[in-house]
Amino acid sequence: MRKLMITEMGRLSVDEFKTSEKIPLVVVLDDVRSMYNVGSVFRTADAFRVQSIYLCGITACPPNPEIHKTALGAEETVDYRYFKDTMSAVEELKNRGYFVYSIEQCEGSTKLQNLTLTPFSEAGNKYSGYAIILGNEVKGVRQDVVTASDDCIEIPQFGTKHSLNVSITAGIVIWEFARKLIM
């Protein structure tokens, strides 16, 4: 086997990315304090053509050298918006017909492997899109935001730690949405 060169990978240009079809998913970052985590989420969102990222509360916004260090330019391709308060973002998404998931360990949460999504190419999908909310590195998603969500998704874990890094969680969940909606 031979590793592919960048020129052989058929990647989109920034302009092609901007006009390409996106998966109907908005990633909401609720008070994420690490700019490296923010940059990593941008990079993953670019990889799977996520519709947009909502940066809320203390979550930093581009342009920022620390975000760029891990985003590697994805902050220039993926659309994003800033909201002072995460609840404002959730209310807007619900008003626009999005089904909102908090990624959190909750009573009655849906295990990621049991998540059922309707591809938007199929007739009858009653939502205009999906949103996932990822929380602060220490406190997780705020309880008021969890309460306002339509459901919670939990990634089962089998070790001694009770959570994963927010950027790792984003990668796992975004991959699952992409797999179920467009692959």
C-alpha cells in the first residue's frame, strides 16, 4: 500500500465547500472553554460537511490562533454563529424545526448505537434538521439546556472515567449522524 498524496484525495476547494450540500446538522458548543477543542470540532465539522456550528457563552470564536492551530483552516469553511446564551440558540433551532439532542448522560437517554435518524432524502421527515449540543469540559451541558432539548444521546463507556473529551465526543457523534443520514 501507498499513502495518497494530498493532490490525489479529491478534496473540495473552500469555494466548492461553501456551495456544497451539507448534512442537516448544527453542532452547538455550550460554554466550551478550550479553544483547541473548538478548533477540533471545526475540523471534524468540515470533514463531514456539517451545516454549521453555534458557539455559545464563553466558547471562543474565530479568528483566533489557538482555534486555528487545531482547525487548520476549517474555521474558514464551516459556517458559524455566536450566541451569548445557549438557550437562545436552542430556541432558534426549535423555531426553525430542528430536533435538538443534548449529548449527555441522562435518565432515559438514547444510547448512541440505538439512535434512529430519518435521512432527509426520504419523504416524510418532519424536521428541517438535527442539532447536537456539546457541553463544558467540566460541567457538561447545562441542566436548563438538557431540559429544553428534545432528547439526550449518550455514548456508552466501559472504563473508569465518566466522560470523553468534548472534541472526541463530537467526532464520534458527528460520524454517527453522517453515517445514518448520508452514507
